[in-house]
Amino acid sequence: MTDGIRNSGKFSIDKNQGLSQAISKEIGLSREQEIKLGSVWFKVLQLVENAEVKSADGKTREWSLKSANGGLLNVGDAFDLSNIWSDILTLVNNKLGTDFEVQKQQAEIDVEAPHAAQEESKNANIESRKKQDFESIDFSLPTIIPDNISKAQSNAKYMAMKLKSLKDVPAEKLYLADFLQNITKESLPYLLKEYPDFVNDLFEKFGEETAKEYLKSTLKYVGINNAELESISTEDINNAIINYSNRIISEHDEQIADANSKKEPLQEKINSANKLLIEVAHLDPKPEIQKNGNVETVNYNGMSVKIRRGPLNKIVSIIINTEQNETNTANGNTYDYPEVTYNEHNVSIHNDEKTNQYSNKTTGYDFDALVNIAKQIFG
């Protein structure tokens, strides 16, 4: 049944091949690309469900993954998937970021030749609009800062601002002992960054004895006990804080690097979701919209794009599901968590396929641009 043209959706099963391997060969996928497709293979096989198979002896039957033998195939079994081949390639291209195209039979090419230039121009225009749309919503995830570090940095900024503002207030009107206890062992390094002279200024304003008393709770973090505090100099205190701060910031840098090592799969989910949103926005004819209260849904090749509307019919969130990963919930039901959910304030990325253990909230995207794309689908 093969005709020498690969990627047309017409192929036969070779020795030691299953259907996935045959489809991969027909498309021209590398082994690395096959692995990267992951759960997309399930969606591909769902499309092939009940397709007609012609065996070498000319008999025909329907292929089904759900059959007792799991869709067992024999050498020479022939498939003609040309009617769904473009849908299969769309799934592959959306996942891999590739541009595999259907290769037409020569007879079809001869018939369509007069219209080729016009069709090519039309397709180029569509692809150009898709590219512009993608660029309008494209964004890179910002650096992920673990919560403990983010809180320490915020604490330090607040402390530095307050301490600087108190420099010129008469000493007898200040009650700094309690205030300085708000410095935490994790925020101290960042306070030093924000306000390098805070120790010197305290000594200058209050004198050595009072300043040391105020700093007791802070200096215990750097290893200076009460006994040592009586004889230690301002310079030694500053050096101890600097050494301590360098060590803590080095540890924090490692935590930040570890957190951001997990960012690549999150970025992939964002890119896949954005590509699906644009693909659905440019479907012709327009897809069917299912409405349920203030939620509207479009299903596409086992994936979905949803919006939730708020007051005045305004789109307040965009919910994109690019993979089928059902999770058992606390009440015993199952739920397919969406990979990406945008709203005006943050984007939530569900990174764990089985348990939804990870949800990252971040900013940096243009929600209005995303809404403009969604309006092409839902109006």
C-alpha cells in the first residue's frame, strides 16, 4: 500500500513494528522525538481507534486499542490514515514545536496545481498571523525565588527603609530594641545589602553600650554571644555580619539555582498552552463552543481551551488543558487538572501529571494580549 511518499498517512507494518513505531517512521520522527511525545501517543492512538486495516490476504478489519489482543498487528497490515493524518501531525507539531506537513499523492498534486500558489499564499498568511499572535503572548518565566528567600528580602527592605528614616529622629523617642528583633537570620544578609552602614549608624547614634544591647538578638545569628559582645569592636561586629551574610547568600543562591532547574518543563507547558490557544483561534471553520454558566469551552483533539467570564461578560481567566492526566480527588472523583490557567494577576502551572503537587504562580505575561486571542475563539 506504500507508494514511496512518506508522511502521507498510508503505510504498512514492517517486521517487529507496532502501530506507534509505524506512525513514527511514516512521519520521520527521531528516537528522541518519539520519547518526548510522551502522553501525546495516547491521543494519536485515540484518533486511529476503529481505523480500517487491510491484511496481506486482502481481508479488512477495524483496529482497536481496546480489543482483547490490544490491537495486535501483522507484517504487511496496511493503513490508510490520510483522512486523520493532518490531525495526527498537529498533535505532534504542537508537542515538539516541529512543522511536519502532509505529503500529498501525485494525482492530488496534479489536480491542485492550478490552485497551489493561491493556497500557499493563504497558508503563509495564516502562519504569519499565528506567529504574530504567539509573539504577542510569548513570555519567559521570571526567576523563581523560594518563599523563604522572598520573605527574607521583603523583610530586609522594610527594615532598611525604617532604620534609614529613623536616623535623624531624637534618640530618646526611639524604641529600637523591640523593632530590631524583627531581623531574622535569613533577612540579615539582605539588610546588609540594603543598608551597609546600619551597624555603624546605630553605634554613632546610641553609643557602644546601647547599640550592642539593641543588637544582641541579631548578633546571636552570626555566632557572637553575650560574653563576647562586651569586648568586641564595631569593626569585628561588621566583619562577623559580612562573613555570615556571604555564607547565607551563597546557600540561598544554591536554593534559587535548584528552584530554577525545574523551570524548563514549566516553560514548555506555557509554550504548549499558548500554541494550542493560537491554533484553536485560527481554526476554520470556527469550533463549537460549549457553555455552562459563566464557563465556555472548546474541545480540540483531546485538549481544551476554556474561559471564565466575570461581570459585564468580561473574560477573567483562560484555562488551557494540553494533556490528559486524570487525578483522583479527595471525594473519590477524578479530575483532569489544566496545565495552565491565566488570570489578570498570575498564571498557575500544574507541573505534576499524577498528583498536582506543584503549582507555580508568577507574573510577567500580557493578560490583555491573551484575552485578545481568546476573543477570536469565544467573542
